Amino acid sequence: METLMFKGMIHKKTALALVAILLVMLILPHMIPRFYVYLIASILVMALLAMSLNLVVGFGGLFQFHHGVFFGVGAYAVALLLTKTTLPKWICFISAPFVAALAGLIIGLICIRLSKLYFAMIQISLGSLVWALAFRWYGFTGGDDGIHGIPMPAAVSGVSNSYYFILIIFVLCIIALFFILKSPFGSTLQAARDNAQRCEAIGVFVKRHQLFGIIIASFFAGVAGVLFVVLEGSVFPDLLFWVLSLEILIMCLLGGWFTFAGPMIGAALMLSLRTFIGIHTEYWTLILGIILALLIFFLPQGVWGYFQEKWKLRKEAVAERER
Amino acid sequence: MLRVENLINSFGDFKAVNGANLTVKEGEIVAVIGPNGAGKTTLFNLITGHLRPDSGRISFKGEDISGLPPYTICKKGIARSFQLLNIFPRLTVFENVQVAVLSQHNRSLNLFRPARNMLIEETNRILESVGLLDKSHEIAGSFSHGDQKILEIAIALGNEPEFLILDEPTAGMSPEETTATMGLVKRLTVEQGLTLLFCEHDIDIVFSTADRIMVMQQGKTISEGTPDEVRQNEQVQQAYIGGD
């Protein structure tokens, strides 16, 4: 069952559980109403975005406070390429994440010179510039109307088709992110988070390393942007607005930002809460705020972080008894 | 091997290092001593590039290295430990050392292979040589103070240095731990053919370990020589016996 690449990196039980979940997700569109299929697809998009953010926030220790801008750039890139050029559609899809990565390179190059909150502030300002561009430049980006009715290839249009496309790309990206975290690049990134001074003393060009981290995270945010367009068929300036960046940051915190799967859980929780509480009251942000406050008080390591700790303790207890 | 000439570094008006001179030959064990605030740690930070000197010259194997960034100096063969604990607390002990080994082998930017299968032997050899192999899968942050100080040294060894700088390797240790650690440091120096530069508060340790000693006071080198020469120096006697 285990391939050579995964050997020792993942428990057999976990692998089986993951395969089971994947199988369920594959047959899901035939079993539940379209609305829920759509909800799950949007959770997957946000989950990928939050996980790409967590690569630099949780594992890189950077104050990436305006990650949404790379998501928006990816989404706008694919939207503009599809509507304004006659390039083959698949080229539009593939090139958009690279445009986002380029944005990551440019913004990252400027931000990385500063640290901590200064890093965050300059990133928010630069990101807001990009937002203003999309918001004001009616001729090119459609201004605050955005771009609607983006033509999609038949293979990915319709809720069920786009769901499958999003699911496949999501799984591939998550595997890639997992490998990146476990690679020498990933462990060095974590070492730089833990102790940048020491990391320089062992011969690592920390700033360059972190810049690569930002570029990679932007690339995956760009992929999430493409998936968003596939799902919604439209783009609008809100995608680049800092409020979205704050939301995905909260998803990371909510799920547990020192864990791999945490942001995914955070995204699922946040979108479900919004959807289901939103049905009953328009004050859903109020309830969300209370839940968040409670979680931060009682589960500071996040929902997933909490469960991981519990399981670890239980496993240790079992091991202790067997000894 | 290492030569420091007339080094000056100031923080605002305060000259932390004000005319330091030091020569270390290959294979030597050299100690820097001096009262608190004499500028020992600042001197080390200048050598390893964590600070830039205002003036003066640092050369390593005949090459001017003053003002180079830490990661470049490290790749030239100088590794160091820090006075205050300076490890990667969230990583396991194994990963702490492996990160340094990966960096030394220029693999830090590799994205496509699982790190856990890389350079295991090299990392384990270092862990074994300092006696931490049986704890290699523990999270470093949960270690005792003494073990974390040893891990500090192990991380520095991960860069396969020719020249090792230890900033108070036994700070905060009990007398027993101190003796054991200095024994370990001496053994490693001989086994791996290292050149060692260290500073230490315990004068007995310094005089029994070092081949040569450099004494600093208020940022200045006031004496440099063999333990006997230094012991006889009047200024040193004043600084230590008079001041202490």
C-alpha cells in the first residue's frame, strides 16, 4: 500500500483514513444536494488558500498579513487571460499561479527587508495598491464590478464538474505542500522560524530562504485563485481586499497553525459556521466572534492542534502501559 | 589561522570592543577571558559576522572576512555556539543537527526529497560523538539546560568546522556538568582536529584547558600569551585580583 516515497512519513492507519475520506468525497456529488457540493468545493478552495498561507505563517514564522492578494492576483490573472486573450484555456489555467508567484517575488523582495510587524505593514500597503488597481481600473479589470461570466471549458463547468476538478487539484497541491514541508527546504524554513540568528550561524541565507517560502506560498495561493474562478465564474476586487487575508489568517489560528492539517479544519469550520448560522441570522459574525474568542481561550493551539496533542498523549499512555 | 587586528566596535557612544587583538594558530585551543562586559561576546559576534566592525581587520586563513554576513563566514569553516541558549526549540534533537548538516552540504533549498532520509549517518555520527544519540527524537525545547548546551555544540559541529568558537559553553552548568562538558570539548577538538576559541568564566578551567589565553578589559586586549605568561602579567593581576 505504501509507496516508497511515503515510507515512514505517514502512518498506515492515517493513510487508510485518508483514502477512505477521498473515496467518500468522490461519490459525494451523487448523494447530497448541489448546494452542499458547492459548499464543500468552496471549503476546498479556502482550505488550499489557508494552507498555502500557513506554509509561511505557521512554518515560516513570517507575518504574512496580506496573503489574499496572491489569491486575488491568481484569480484575476486567469480571468483576464481567459477573457482578453485567445490563448488555449489550459495555458491560462497553468500560467495564473506563476503570475501569482511573480507577485510574491516582487512583494516579497520588498517586504523581506523588514521584520515582524513592519513586514506585515508594508505587505498590507503593497497589497492595497494591487487592490486599488483592480478596483479603479475599469477599462482593464472591470473596476468594482469585477469580471463576470468567464467562459469555462465544458470539462470544468457546472457544480459537479468543477467540484471534481477542484478536488483533484486540491489533493495534488496538498501532497506537494506536504512534501515541501518535509523536504530540507521545509525543515530549514522551520529552523529559521524557531531561531533566525542561529540559522544564519549554520550557513543559511535566511532572508533568501524566506523569500523562496513566500514565492512558493504565493504560487499555491494562485492555484486557489484559479480554483475560485472555476467554481464561481467571476472575479471581483474583494478577492484582493485585506479582510479576506484576515479571514484566512483566522482559519490558520482556528485550526492550529503549527499543524499541517489545521488550516484545512479552520477553513471548514469558518465557512460552515458562516453558512449555517448565516441562514438563521444576519448577525453571524457576532456568533463567529464569540466562538473564536472561546476557542482562543480554551484551545490556544487550535482545534486540530488540540486533537493532535490529545492523540499524542493517549499514544504515549498506551506505549507506557505496554512497557 | 585567525587574526584579529585593532578591532573596534561601538554601540552608540559605548565602545564595546576598543582595540582587540588576537591570533589563533591552527590546532590551538585559545581562551578569551575578562570581567563581565569586557567585550568577549561582542568580539565573537564580530568574528562570526553577527556584528560589523567599525574599524580593524579580521582575517581567516589569510582572507579578509571582516563585515561578511554570518552565513558566508560559516561556509568558510567557522562555526559557533552561543552564550545564551540558541537552538531550534520546536524541532527534534535530530532535526536541530540535521538542519546544520543539510546547510553544510548545500541541500537547504532542496524541495523534492524527504529530509528524513537525508544525511542520516552524518547527523547520527555527530549526535553519537556528543552522547545525544539516544535522545535524538525528543523535542529540543523540552531538554534540560545542560543537554541544550551540549546540543548547541552539536549544531555547530554539523557544519564540519575547522574553527570552532564556543561562547561560554558551560554557562549555567553545575560543577559536575562543567567538568564533563569541558572533557567532551577537549576530546572533540583532538578527535576532529579542530581549532578552538572559547571564553569561560571559570578561571581554573581556562588555565587547565587553553594553550594560549587572551585577556580583555573594557574592550581592549591587555595581554595575550601562554597561561604562565598571562598569570605573570601585572595588568592581568590587577584586573583580576584587584578587581575581583
